[in-house]
Amino acid sequence: MTKLWVASWVLLLSAISVKISWADCPADLAKLASASSDKQTSTFASWSFKERNLSLTPSQIFPPDYIKAVEEKLGPLEMEVTFSSRESAVKIRGIVRNQTYFTVSLFENLRFPGKLLIDQLRLENPLEINSGAKLGPDQRAKGLPPETFRFIQRNIFELAKAGGHDQVFTNSQQHFAVAMLYRRIVGMEPAEGAASKLFSELEKVYLFARRELPESFRPKDVQEFTEWLGTVSSKPAGYKSSRVEKLERYFKTGELDPSVQIYKDKEGNPICAVFTDEEKTASKVLFIYHFWGQPRVLDWLEIATSKTLGLVKKL
């Protein structure tokens, strides 16, 4: 789980005029959007990828009350910092009882030294690991108190600034929920140009799914919609090659297989396909987008590998 948090951010620890309603989010995600605390965050010594001189203690990342609760119940909370031998990158891990509950990787941007790439974020709460609460596919934030989340998020930004960076960015989110949480929780914005255009289209598809589809076909929440788009490691829930072939034939010829129902947006463009075939899948729905110039089945892996959906935050 949704990042840079509860998401690529679960941070630690994703041009239409209508804004997404975050009442649609599961309660354990929406509550993270509450106002930030004014508590002082930790300070960090200057560090650099060249010098490989970053070291951290738990108190520089996590709030003292949280550390105390973890250590009283489970034992020491340890931080591990590992610089890559092959690239300008550093991986940070938070470990309890030899189990990793927090990871984030920072990558140097040689073309734009002031921009820090943050990726591979994952945050779990060892105090709530059996609660079953989760953000969504691939990333989890189980039972993390909102104030703890915000504390960690602010300190990661401070850590980035101590490394000489004035921006953080991500360009290969694991899935839709992660991209949306980057925006909602971390305050990241799509980069100008292609990223902004792509994000706007994704928002449009989401709003159509939640508000315009017949109720029996609507995703119940962000997590289900995310599964319907797929992730970097899984195909869309309604994906079958035979279904994609039917849609591609429709895109080229206008001929529609009788097992397919097409829904169109207000401009008359196809935006969703519902299948009545006998294929055994978790969903009967595939979404359609037009970012690349022609209608295509919306498969999140294509978006992630294109690295087009760049999100940026100035520090």
C-alpha cells in the first residue's frame, strides 16, 4: 500500500474541474488527511550520495511515543542504511525483531541534482500487524496512527533537504491508489505537460466509474477501482486476452461483439467496457483511455513502465 506515504507514499514512512471526493476512500486512508501537527521534527546532518555518509537513528524518523510503544511491546526498533554499490541510491529500513516494517529508497538524479527520486516505499505498523487493515495491493499501512504518519512524512522531507535537495519526485507508482495518495497525503502535483494530462484523464476515468456507471457496475471504493486497473505486478481484474482482442477490433472497425457493452463519456468517447461473456474473472469491466492518441485498454503496467506519470513536490 497506496508512494510519500500511505503508498510510492505509503511516504513513509500516485485538469478536470471536478475534484475527487475522498469520502470514497476507505476510512483508514481518508483520516490521514487531517491537519498536520506543529510538533518539531528531527534535524539531520548534511549527507550526500558521493560521501555515502548518511546514518540514522529511530528518533530521527519516528516520534518518541511510537518508539516507546514499539520497544515496550516488541523490543528495539533499529534503523539500517545501505548504499548501493552499483548506483547512486540508498535504502533505509526500520527493523523490529529482525523483521522489516519500514523501507524507502532514495535515488540520486544526476541530470537534476536538486530533485530526489523516492521509491519502493513500504510502511507497516508492528503494533497492528495482525489487524488486517491495508491500503491496497503491493503496499500496506496497517493501523498506523495518523499523527505518526505525518511525523514520519515530515522527517523524510527534512532528510531530503539535508541531502541538498529542494524537490522530491516519483514517476513509476505501483498502482492507482498510490498515485492518488501521493497527491492527497503528500501534496505532490503532476509535472507540467504529459504528466498533468495523463493524471487528468485518470481522474476522469475514476469519477466516471464512481458516478456515471450503473450502480451495479460501480467500484465500491478506491481499492476495488485500483484492482480493476491492475498494478505493476498484476493485470486488470477483468483482463482476458480474448476481451482485449474484441475491444481492439472495435477500436479499429467499429464492430462490437455482442458480449460487450460500451459506455461513453460526455464527449462521446468510449471510456468503459462491460462484458457479459462466461470468462471467470474478478471483474467484468475494463476501462479505456486515450492518452496515447488512440483508445487503449487501461492497464496500469503500461502507465508505470512509461514513467510518464511524474509527480513532484517542492520542499
